[in-house]
Amino acid sequence: MSPQRVALSGWGRWPQVQAELTEARGVDSIRELLREGAISVRGAGRSYGDSSLGQRMLDMTHTRRMRSFDAQTGIAVVDAGVTIEDLLRLFAPRGWLPAVTPGTRFVTVGGALASDVHGKNHHGAGSFSDHVPWFELMLADGEVVRVSREERPELFHATAGGMGLTGVILAVALELMPARSSDILQRSLKLEDIDATVAAIEANASWTYSAAWIDCQARGRRLGRSLLLLGEHASEGSQATAVNARAPVAIPLTPPAGTLAKPVVSAFNAIYHGRQRGPERTSRIPYTSFFHPLDAIANWNVLYGRRGFLQYQFVTPTEAGADPLRRALELISGAPVAAPLAVLKAFGEANVNLLSFPLRGYTLAVDLPASPAAFELCERLDRLVLGCGGRIYLSKDARMKPETFRACYPRWSEFEEIRARHGAAGRLTTLQSRRLGLA
Ligand SMILES: Cc1cc2nc3c(=O)[nH]c(=O)nc-3n(C[C@H](O)[C@H](O)[C@H](O)COP(=O)(O)OP(=O)(O)OC[C@H]3O[C@@H](n4cnc5c(N)ncnc54)[C@H](O)[C@@H]3O)c2cc1C
């Protein structure tokens, strides 16, 4: 397949590159591309920043075979370009669901493994890779190897969360989770400030799913007010209807910059928070409404205008308590920048992957329209996060400095050694890896 010259970005629409994009059409085409020079691997492009971008890009979205399924173990083996949406459509009606899903179903399993994504159940279920017994990887020299914790542990722990920099993930074995219904019983708690939010997250840690929508514009005694959404699988019913997700609607135009100006966002947030009148509300809702509410609009990312946006996601360790969160919210709400969407959740234990993001603590993800003020705010947040032993998520990042990366991910040098040993240095690169000073 000959390459196409295209303009591409991550989900945040910043930065943008002109790239040569080649569709993966079988292992030989991937091997051929690798032989000709350095490549960047691209899944569905749902990472926010520059982690899937480069000059010569390999598009994995056309590798979509469901290879096998074992109904005894619940293990499905699928091509790397299969999406969470594909898995839901095929397996949910048969009573199986992904054990971990991020906030959008439009990601590939290859991309989910490379970012080692987390869901609303990280505190109980861990990350995506914790449900992957093995995967198939093409190394930089074209050799295809099977990678598991037992067979090639160093490649396993460097590739899961390794942002596509060790090789091309070709297929993934996934442990699915049995479920009697795809509906979720949701309990929504209205909380008036950050202390109440953190206390409620802790008090409700036994819920399988938990994440709080935070009003990042609120200040003073309302700082960190939220709606904490807790969820459990319904025990029966609607299994057959499965994940009857409606096709997303699309926004026809890119709205002008300023559509999401700070006063507009503040007013919207006040209405959203105020819409729930009582302190608690329970409901039974479809799977996608609980896990993937943003997917209802296909291209909501255009709402930020032509300049695009950044998502800043950090985690701070539990021992640091709620104080770093309070200080981060003060910085965000006091900055001359609108933060329309913010989610807070608690992570459970970290796994042993070299670059996986989660560690036991609190993680906050905030969208910020790309502007000089947003970049300045991120620098200040970097200092706060590093100061308390936290880290910043690579899959959302478009701007971190090399020294910040090295402080967040102290095992980066081990990661580089493994890449060098397997010939990946200089062969699998991205805009992000070069910005972060990786080989
Ligand atoms: C609305 C929304 C909500 C989200 N919610 C969450 C969330 O709750 N939790 C979370 O963790 N993340 C979340 N994300 C981020 C998203 O889950 C990750 O960025 C994911 O990696 C995207 O997968 P992708 O297929 O789009 O990969 P891409 O964005 O195309 O690539 C991501 C990385 O994976 C690498 N990669 C992709 N495919 C392969 C492959 N086959 N082999 C080797 N490397 C590969 C790329 O090189 C890149 O480094 C969200 C994103 C959006 C847009």
C-alpha cells in the first residue's frame, strides 16, 4: 500500500503534522515499512497530544480480525486494530464485557495496551494490561514474537504503557469479564467542595466504578464541588440488547475560538451541578451512557476551535492527601483559562510496567483550550505534581519537558536500555518521544 500525505493530529487537535501515512495490510507490509526507516505507530488517534504522530506513520486501524475466543477462560485474541466498540458489539450480547474501558469506546486495543489505559474501576481492577495474558509484537527488525510476563517479561513491561516505542503490537489476548447485563446501576452524589469529594470517594471505595465530574471553575468554599458517579453492573436484564449505542452525531462546523470562554463554562458548570437537586440520585443506565458519555458526539473536540486543546492529567500519591488537589484546583480556577471538562478519580496500586501512568493516589484530568495561558498553567501544575511525587499521563501529553518526564518516570533509562537491546531506538519514534529526549 503506498503512503498518503495527510495532515494529522491527536484528539486535542494540537499539534498537527504533515505525515506519510501507510495502512497496515498484513505483517509483510509492516515489515517492509520498518525496513525502509523509522516509523510512528498510530491506532485510532484518540490520545490527545503527539504520542501517535511522526513523519512516517503506520495506520493500524485496518487490522481488525477477531482471531479466537475461548468461552471457558473468557480470553479473546484479536488484531491490534480492533476497537473497544468492536469488542462490545460482538461480545456484549454473548455476556462478555471488556474488563477495563477508557472513557471512549473508539480506541484500538493496540493503542489501549500501548497507553496501558485505565477505567473507572482502576482502584479494583487495575489497568488494561493487567487483563492481557500475552500479545504479539513485531520488533524493529521485522521478527514477530509472542510476549507474556513469563516468556519475555522485559518486553512485556516495556511495551505495556510504552507508547508504541518498542515495536508494533499486532495482536492482543484479552481476558473479558462475564456480565449478566450491560446496564449499570448508577448512584450520583452531589458534593459541595474538594474535601467532601475526596471523603466520598474514599467512603465509597467498595463500588466497582467510581469517578467524579469536577467543576474546575468553582472557587472559594465551592472549590472542587462535584458529582461523584458510582456504578455497579445490573445483575439481570437487557443482556440481549447489549451495547445498543446510537451512532454519534457530528458537529458540522468548527465553532469560533472563544465559544468555550471562561464565563460560558462557569455558567454551564453551575447549571450542570445544580441540575441534581438532592444530595443523591440513583438510576439504571445503558453501558455507554455510563462509560462513554462523550462518544455521543463524534467530533466534540472541534468545540475548542481551530487552535485545539490540551488535556492535562496528573496523579498524586495517596500519602500526599487532598492538599495537592486543592492547590491544583486553586491554580486552575484562578488561571485566565476555561477548563470545561474535568474528572477526578482514585487509582489503586501501580503495576510494574516501566512507563504505565497509574500509581495509588488521586488522578485529575482537565481539558484546557490551547493558549499561552494554558501552557503557563501546565508549567505551574508540573511543579506542583513533581513536588509531591506525582506524575503526568503520557497519553494526554503534548508539551512536557524531558526533565519533567524523567522525574515522573524514573525507570525511563531502563526503558531505553530495553529499546536499545531490541533495536527499537531510532526505529520506533514519535513526535512525543523526540520531544521527551528518548532515542
Ligand atoms: C474522550 C476520551 C476519553 C478518554 N478516556 C480515557 C480514560 O478514561 N483512561 C485512559 O487511560 N485513557 C483515556 N483516553 C485516552 C485513550 O484511551 C488513549 O490515548 C488510547 O491509547 C488511545 O488509543 P488509540 O487506539 O486511539 O491510539 P493512538 O492515540 O493512535 O495511539 C496512542 C499510543 O499508542 C501507540 N500505538 C497505537 N497502536 C499501536 C500498536 N498497534 N502497536 C504499538 N503501539 C501502538 C501509539 O504509537 C501511541 O503512542 C481517552 C481519550 C478520549 C478521546
